Amino acid sequence: MQHKLLHIEQLTKSFGSFTAVDKVSIQLKGGEIYGFLGPNGAGKTTTIKMLAAFCSRRRGTIVICGKRLNDSPLFCKKQTDYIPDRLFLYEKLTGAEYLGFIASLYANDSATLREAEQYLELFDLAGWQNNAILTACGKSSS
Amino acid sequence: MRQKLIMTSILMLNQSLLLSDEPMIGLDTKSARIRKKAVGGDVQPGAKQAGQHFTPPPQPRRTTRSSWPLPSARG
């Protein structure tokens, strides 16, 4: 049986008496792009945080690549990249050091860093990769 | 530039599932296009992303019959 890449069933999250996410069910196959639309407070970020395992005490089922997030959190996290709405960078590292650090967290090899060079070129960051992030980007306001 | 660096760190990993909250925030037009192309182009069988944009496109301003023309212009 081929598993869905992401399967959410009756996902619910409450903060006290307020229900932020109410029985959301989604099934997604590989290659699909799915967007959440809604006004502030609709529960979009909360849903994404639950998928990234940043929200505890939730109700419902999250299955990523055929394994339940509750049963195999490490496996599910290894399959998942998460970009938060508020970015955090280690500003004293250079761009190259930061990318090396992230690659090492995922136990990836030098092929990953070669792939990074391609994106650095695309985003016009190749010339900045050896500068400290704080110097290159300025101090973060958030 | 922060967003671009983080985007690079994410795209290089090429994970199965990409969760992106406010995927276009902090990107200039060119980078936003590159990002869309990179994610779309890199989608392999078994890869997908979930993202959200909560900024709606600008809506045309509605003018009701009772409020137009403005009282000062009615004479």
C-alpha cells in the first residue's frame, strides 16, 4: 500500500476555551503544493506548527510518509523542512558556516553544500557567503 | 537577505515535506520568482510543500448606492 505523503485527520488545537484549529482533515500526495488562506487568527500558523511538531497537546492524527507523528517523531521530523514566519539566524556565523551547520544537523554530506552553492548563486548570495550574517544583513529587527 | 539564506538552507536539504509559513515575506520580486521556480522545479515524486499566504490581493473598493455620490457632490 502506498502511503500519502501527508495525512491529517480531525486535527484540533485549543487554547483554553478557544479552539484555534477545529477538526482539519487533509490528504496530500507527493508533488502537491497546498496553501492555507484565511484572516488573522484563522489557525494557519498553528496548523503548520502542529505539522512541524512544535505544538503539543493537540488532538487528531498527523501521518507523514506513512508514520504517525506521535509514534515516530524523529522520523517525521527528518522528512520535514520548516520555515517559520519569524526567521532566526545565528548572526555571528558567516553564511557558509550557517549552511554547514544546518547541513550537519541533518547529517548530510558535501553534496548538500554543493547544492547550496547553486542556490547561493541563484539568490545572488555567493559573494556574501564568507561574511558574517550580522554584517551582511544588518541587525535583525525581530 | 535573511530569507534568502534560510531559503538556501532549506532548499539544499531537499526534504520530502516543506512547511513554509509566509513563504514570500522578506523576498524581493526576483527572489520570490526564483523561489517559486526552485520549489516548483525541484518537486520530485514524493515531494510536496505546504505554505500559507494570508495577505489577500487588493480588492476593489465597493461603493454603495447610498454613499455615492458623496453628500458634498450632490448639490
